[in-house]
Amino acid sequence: MFDKLLVANRGEIALRVVRACRELGVRSVAVFSDADARAPHVREADEAVHIGPSPSAESYLRGERIIEAARERGAQAVHPGYGFLSEREWFARAVRDAGLAFVGPPPEAIASMGSKTAARTLAIGAGTPVVPGTTEALRDAGEAATVAARFGYPVLLKAAAGGGGKGMRVVRAEPELAAALAAAQREAKNAFGDDAVYVEKYIEGPRHVEIQVLGDHHGTMLHLGERECSVQRRHQKMIEEAPSVAVSPDLRARMGAAAVAAARAAGYANAGTCEFLLARDGSFFFLEMNTRIQVEHPVTELVTGVDLVQWQIRIAAGERLPFAQADISPRGWAIECRITSEDFANGFLPSTGRIGFLQLPSGPGVRWDGGIEEGTEVGLFYDPMLAKLIVHAGTRDQAIARMHRALLELTVDGVETSRDFHLRVMEDDEFRRGDISIQWLEQRLPSLTAVKPPPDGVRAAAIAATLFAERDRGARSTPPTAASPAGAHAAGPVAGPVGGWARAARLEGLRP
Ligand code: MV4
């Protein structure tokens, strides 16, 4: 095992890696920008190196500077986390060339999955199902019409260099095709500097289901089941769960085998994720592979009992996976809510400020993977995701109830957050039935956002309860005396209805 590992990231994932290191007896080196000088990941690591000013381009994206820091501090490995440098082939290569272990896949595997069309070709070769369509760039509208007619409308035009939905156009009938092709090519050129666009059959109302894979450097490649990631908005996931209501053990085995085949074909090792569209008829199609640890990895950890981040490090150190495919099967249900500094009542506008009062949920089956604390300044330099709240329970219904309870326990003062959005989703009938697809959230948002103002009486009671609760919080607990009997409205604690009122106030969101 390594003596020391550098964590090339910030926020909750940096802290997650630091925790894994500590459990493995590996010393950790954090890196930080000006804005993060007092961040939790810096304090919790064994050492920390300042790498530059706040903007990512001048700090967390400075690969050469980060590698230099690793060498200066005598680290033998670099964990990139997600985002930033995690999927840059050149960085993985530079880490390796510096004689350090990159905690992730080989640079060659990052490269072969980096281009969407190359990944598609690779998947086809591995026998992994992909959406019917082409891989060659379309020459003109005439060729597009011929190809579209072959697959049947609706079709989807996609940028070959693409990702994140840029350069994508749905075409429902031939008359729209020429204009859509021109628009997709223009958008692709602007976004990726490459106007190559190809055609796929458009899959209507699918789910986004992804398979976690894990492989060592000794020929073992396993899958750890699926994550349901359909609750997303503008390609930003908000809620993930494992398993998926739409995946039976048989489908899991087939999707898992398809993911393992694609990963093997790419020469993959370490943790990775194959993204699929799961159609309503149960057919599934490989989209792309994410060659990093993902934000939503905890739901897989909770249902499989496999510590993915620890195994990433152990695999990078040359260890063998000691378990086999037959040892892995999901137990219970896990849900993750991304707690972001976004104002859900105002179109998810980014919110900034200093975290004031912070109360974190705990109790049975609750996990908080966070990168914030009281006093944290939330600005606009980095991603708005502050933390992840993850729960595990026996069944999906129990997990939803547990998440709702945990969200009620959460208070983040100082910035607007996605907490209330998540509460509304946990209360939503369609979500509770598991009746979701990639379009669900954007269609459902208006009714989730519609705030039902409480009746005046409830409102007044809630405000009064808040005042009582505030008074009780600072009160000393003394036994009742003759001069101050129980229930008297002196300074002592007030028994009885206050608990219920406090709860009502909390439910109404009227918290101090
Ligand atoms: C699709 C699709 C429907 N049919 N391909 C969006 C991002 C890109 N990586 C793939 N995407 C899609 N490809 C076919 N043939 C629908 C999407 C899609 C989507 C996929 C996963 C998660 C969220 C999504 C949101 C909108 C569209």
C-alpha cells in the first residue's frame, strides 16, 4: 500500500478520499486554492499544499503544478476525484510519467472512451447494445434523410464529439431534418470545434440507468449493479438511487455483462460507469462510459457493501479484488439527494453567502458526504453541489420515508439550498410509485414548485411555535418549584404542545 496519496480535488469528494486514506493507513495530501484555505478537506488531510488563486483554471486544473506538489511531498499516488482533471487523458499520462500511480483507469482507456463515437464503435465490437444509428458523420441533408428513413422517425442528431446534450436535435419528420442538421452542426462546431453530427433512433421516455464496474490489474472485471439516475434537470442529476425499480435480477445480469464487456474492450481498470438508456419495453442501449468515480457512488456502496473509493486506491496499489460476481447483489435500497446552493423556488438560481447555522441529519441509515461547515463561504468559483445526503433502508418506501425524515432534520442557513425541492420530491406520488423517466423532473417541476401557502391560523401557530422553540433552546432545565410550577410561563422549559408546534413550524419551513 502507498504511504502517501495526493488528493487532486476539493469539497466533499476530496474529504471522501481523505477518509478512505485514513482508514487504509495512507497519509493524505490536500491541495487548495485561495478560496479554500480554510476548507474542511484541507483541515482533515494530513498535509496541504496551496496551488493558486481561486479560479479552477489557476488552481485545481493545473495538472503540472499538482504533480509537482505530489513529488515535493513524497506522495506515490494521485486521486483525481470527479470533474477537474479526472478524465483528462494527458493528466493520467503525466501522473504515470512522473512515476506516480493514477487512481483511475489507464490513460489509454480514458482516451478510447473520450470520443462518443469511438466509444460507440468499441461497444458495438464488444457486443454491447447501442442505440440503432450510424457512427459516421453525415455529409449533407440528403444523406441524413436516407439514413433517417432507414431507422424511422423520430431520430436524434448527435454531435460526434458531444456530451452533455450539446449539438443534439430531435427530428420528428423529414421536413424538419435539413434545418435541424444545420443547427446541430453549428452548435457542435461552437461547443467542440468539430461539426461532425450523426444519427440515432430517438428513444422516447427512457430511464437513465448506469452500471458501476470495478476491475483490477489482474484480469478481474466485475459489475456492482445499477443506479437509477433519471431525476435530472438540464443534464444535472438531482437524485439517484440503487437499485432501480425498472431493473429485475435478470435485466441486471444482462446489463452488467454488457457493461463489463465494454469495459474490457477498452482495457479498463479501476472504478468506472457505463451509462445506458433503458427504454419502456425493457430494451437497453449503451450511451457512454464515465472513466472516473462518480458523484453518486455512495448509493452503490450502501447496497453492495463495497467501499468503492478504498478499492480504487487498493487497485491502484496493485491489489487483487478478493470477491467474485456471484458475491455481489444489492441489499435494501439507497437514495441520494444532492444538496446544492440553488434556489429551487427561483428557477434553481445559484445562491451565494456564508453558511451560518448548520444542522446535519443523523440516526439510522443516514450518511452525509459534505464539504461544508458553519462559516464556509459559498461563492461562484466552483460547482454548487455542497453535499450529498444518502440514506439506506430495507425497501424503497422505507428509504423514501427515511430521506424525508433526514431532510427535515437538515438546516442550512446562509444560502438557499435544494433541500425543500427534495422534500417535495419525496412527497410526490409519481416519484413514490417509481414512475419516472429522464423527462419526469422537467415536466413535474411546475407542480413541485407550486407552493401551497398555509392557512393563516397554521402560519400564526407556526410563528408562535418558532418563538417558543427559540426560547426553549436557550433555557436551563431546572426541576419545577413552588414558585415556578411546571407549565408556568416563566423562563423555564415549556412541556406539552410545544414539541408538536415546533414540528409544525419545521414542516412549514418557518425555522429560525
Ligand atoms: C439519447 C436520448 C434519446 N435517444 N439518445 C443526452 C446526453 C447524451 N449523453 C445522451 N443523451 C440522450 N441520448 C437517443 N438515441 C436521450 C438523451 C437524453 C438524456 C440521457 C441521459 C440522461 C439525461 C438525458 C436528458 C435528455 C436527453
